[in-house]
Amino acid sequence: MTRTFSIIKPDATRRNLTGAVNAVIEATGLRIVAQKRVILSKAQAEQFYGAHKERSFFNELIAQMTAAPVVVQVLEGTDAVKSYRAIMGDTNPEQAPVGTIRKLFALSIGENSVHGSDSDENAAIEIAQFFTDAEIVG
């Protein structure tokens, strides 16, 4: 069993889709072992997305991620990073496979409803930014 980090983004929380996204996650066999609804500060969002600081979309991304609450989560399962990335689908919802979270719920490439860690190493870093060990209860 491994863990990954997930964010249900503002475009989805504004539309009250947290439960629907969670249902898709759980249907794949991943377990939600920690979850909380938060409003990201600008500093938190800039730290989290720091790898994209030089990209043209950075300021728009920060504005989107701080505009409304997000739901941060720790997911657990067999090869959790790979499993969650498969169920998220392509960043572009038009290219995402049928049944994936982004195909079902994303509004656009920019408003793509969810984030998921891209490696086990980044999952550990991202989880530690939002959760203490005591908050991950399995």
C-alpha cells in the first residue's frame, strides 16, 4: 500500500462535486485516509505550485486555487500515485478517457477539477504540506 495526495479544486467545490469526486475515487479501490476543506492562502498556493513559477499561467493558477475552498486529501491503495493519475484522466478533459474524473467534471484544461501527485516522492512532500501524521487515520 502506498499513498498519494489529491486536491479537489475550486471549480469542483464551487459546483458541490466533492462527494461525486470521492465516489469515483473510492470506486477504484483507493481509500480516502485523510481529508479536509481549506482555503489556500496565496503563500500556500505559491509554495505548492512553485515549480510552475516561471510559466505563463502561474498567476492565473494561483488566482484560481485561492478563489474558493479546496479539499485536500490523502489517498491510499496499491500503487496509489499511478492509480490516482489514471482515474484523474488527461489534463485536457476533451482528451481524458470516459469515466475519469476530468472527463466527468472538468470545465477546461485550466479548471480541471483535481490535482494528483506525479511521483511517490512528491506525494510525500505534498502530504506533509497539509497533514500531520496524526491526521492520517486510515
